[in-house]
Amino acid sequence: MLFNPWCEEDTVFLDDEDERKEYVLNDIGRIYYGTEKQIGARTWNFGQFHEGVLEACLFLLEKSDMPPSGRGDSVNVVRVISAMINAQDDFGVLVGNWTGNYSDGVSPSAWSGSVEILRKYHSSDGTPVSYGQCWVFSGVTTTVLRCLGIPTRSVTNFQSAHDTDVSLTTDIYFDENLEPIDYLNSDSVWNFHVWNDCWMARPDLPPGNGGWQAIDSTPQETSQGTFRCGPASVNAIRSGQVFLKHDTPFVFAEVNSDKIYWQKNFDGTFSQIHSEKKAVGHCISTKAVGSEERADITHLYKHQEGSEEERIAVETASRYGSKPDMYSTPMAEDVCVEVKVENEGPKMGADAQLSILVKNLSSQPRQTTLHSQVAVMYYTGVLKGTIKKEDIRVDLLPNEEKTIEWVLPYQQYQNELVDQAALMLTLSGRVSETQQVLANQTTFRLRTPDLTIMPVGEAVVGKEMAAKITFTNPLPRTLKGVVFRVEGLGLQKGHEVVVGDVNGHSTVTLTEHFIPTQPGPRKLVASLDCKQLTQVHGVADIVVLEQ
């Protein structure tokens, strides 16, 4: 019934003891989020061996209506689980919510583990739990599949495209005056998106497509009528063989589509004015085997950006998409624009500063006006509203490079932010001399502080100890209704502590008392939840001794 990655005859056999320890036996991991230049990490308690979790996983398989004969087929099982983790059409485990209003449930960024979610789902006889976003869907998927014996990891893709029309390109439309046409811009690029890799043979595909398979249980698009995605062979994605099932075109577009900018002509048709070949699929990350480090696995999903193999993969894939004759139209491009985020990037509560670098690569002067606008953005790439617009005139001497310091004052964004606190700066313009179109979109986030957790006293099984949790409000305003959520496998079961209001720039310290129940290295994880500030969390490593 369960899968056995230690057994050579099993489809999920994994021939490396360290990898089996990580991808099957490790009950704690890290999930990455943020933006590619400012990657954040949070500790996640998978807890696949925790009391009640196996029962919940078997309950999930029962609810899926999969006949018992289908349960030995790993491709089938992971496809079913990817549908059952979201509640979209089958009363699965989690309800997705990206609105920012979570008052009748738990805010997605407040969870720090899967155990409470799975037990709640099971004990309520399959009532979907509120609420999840992609990292929660992925964390729960890792728990369920590791529990069933399938080697699995949570994977984060930064600048993750969401291609709605299967053109295998991400399309951005501008009107005659180079203003974005919002109602057409349904393809979006998520700052980050988290899905899963699981390890298995693919006897249903041509040889060479076994190994890591991408599955995604966040409800984005339907697959054969149900909100599920995968398993898509990571090797097939890398080579652009999007005709190999399941859902390979969708995952290919997430990691390797080109971003194409279109401008409306006066007769209503559109012309391609600019293309970005490297806009999508960066810093694909998962926790490293046997350490707390981040492992970059981008090379498994795509060839080196700009290499001939990578261009061939993109062009192979696009031939199977809905706009097969996409690749043509070169023109003189001798001015380039890039945006730089210094160090770890702007901090929440302070003015945000970025540098716009404009280079003239030609031996003639060049002049342009950059239209800049910055908008608040949900991490799904959906824009909430523009908060600042300005035109910047740039005159360049031959071969000159100019740096423009761009600033967004705290006052301008303080009342506008949404969950995840991300912003997108869009630059567009035309070079007067050559008519070259300049276009750039840069996402940045406002960094939030960590919770500091200090263990107090000796950590011994059965003996009470404490931990001090400290938080400093980075904003010059009061945070209302602050709640801490604290949990640690073998230390403390998940629970909420109501802190109340925290004044601007002030510090609160809270002491948690608990009795460790299991020896060995443990992690105490805490997160803060309140309307005005999310994504604040911390972790402490505690080594618990036997009595």
C-alpha cells in the first residue's frame, strides 16, 4: 500500500541514503519566499511521523475515490494528491485565499507546519481548512507524500510565470501611448511560487524522463477539468518536450517562457515591441540535503540562460503553444536599462531606494524619457494599484552609463501595502534616435524584521523550560491585534498567544513555558500575525537531552 524508496523494485526507489534521510525521513524543512534578489526562508514543520498524520493521509486517499488498485501507481497517487490538497473542486484539505481578508480563518502566513492543518481536516471529517497560499499547499503536499514513502521536496521558483492562454510566452500589452492595458494583462509573473518535486520512475514516458517530477497543488489552472498539476518530468521541462504528460507546458512556462511586450497599433492590431529572454524562472530553490543551506536547482529545470540549448528548448516548446510563429523581428538595440536593489533591499517602515542604470552601448548620443510607475503587488503578480508615477528624462553621451537614484517615501506606501509587501516598478520608454523600445519590470519587497527566540534553562525530556520571544515593531505606527503562533515538534504543540497592540518602534518580549517530550535536535518556530504586518517569523535550535 505504501511506497518504499529503499526497495530497488519500487518505482520510487532513491539510490542515496543521505537523500532518503532528507526527502523521506526529515520532518522539518525550509521553504523559500520573497523575490529573487531578496530571498527569505522560513522553517516548516512537516511532521509526517507525528501522531494522527498517517491517519489523515489515509483518510485523504479514501476521500479521493481512487480505487485501491490505483494506489500502487506513484504517478496516479501524486496526481490525485495534487488535486486533494486544494479544496477547489473536491473538498480537499485547504482553501486558497489571496484577498488579504482572512478574518474567518487562519492567515496563510501564520502557519508554520502541516500537522495542525491535516489533523484539523481529519477531525472535522474532511471540512477544508482556511486558509492556504502556495507555500502552505506545498508544505502540506511534502508532508503527505513523505508520509506515504514518496521522496518529496518543496521547491520555490522566483519570477514564476502564470501563462493563461498556453502560448508558452508571458504577454504584456501596452496601448498606443505605452500605458499598460490592464484588462488584457492576465498573464502574470508571481514574485515566487512554491510547488513540489517528487522522485519516481516514469514507465509511462520515453526513457530518460524518470527522476524528479514537478507537481503543484496550488489551484491555478485546471488539468483535465480538475485543479491539479503534474507530475511533469523535470527532464522534459528542461528540454522543452512539453508534449510529454502531465501539464508540462504549464510548468515549462512558469520557469522558462519569454516575456513579450506588445503595443497596440491604431488599426487595433498588436506589434511585438520588446522581448525579455531571461525574465522568468530564477533561483529555483530547495533546502539542501543534510544542511540548512539553500540549494539552487535552476540547472535541473533549464539550460544556462542564453545558451543555445536553452533557446532551442524555448523555441521547441513554443511550437506546441497557441502562438507558434512567435520568434522573429530583431532591431537596433543599443540602449539598455536595469534596476539594482542594494544589499538586502529596502526595509519595511523606511523610504525605499533603488538605482536605475541606463547604458548607451553605441558611439552616438541617445535620448529617452522613461515613464516610471510603481504599484503595490500581490505576490501572485496581480497589481493592486499605482502609488507613484513620474517621467524621467535621460540624455546619454556616446558609451555613457548613468545611474538614477529612485526613491519611494514611506508616507507614499504606508497605507497601500498588501500581504507579502511587494512592489513592482515598471519602466517604459522609446529611444528618440532609433525608436528602440525600453521596458523593464522589477519586483522588490520591503524586508520585515525577525522574531528573536532565546531558549532559557536546560532542555531535558520531561523537564519544564522556557523561551523568550522578542519582536520590535519596525513601523512608526501602532500594530493592532498582534497574535504570535508558536510550535515545535517534540517541544510544544501549535498554539496562539494574543499579544494585543504594539506601539510604533516599540519592543515586546513574551516568555513561553513548555516541557520537551522528545530528545535530539529540535526547532521552536514562531510567527507573528496582524493585519498591518505579515511574514514575520523566527526559529530557535534547541538540543533536548535524555532525562
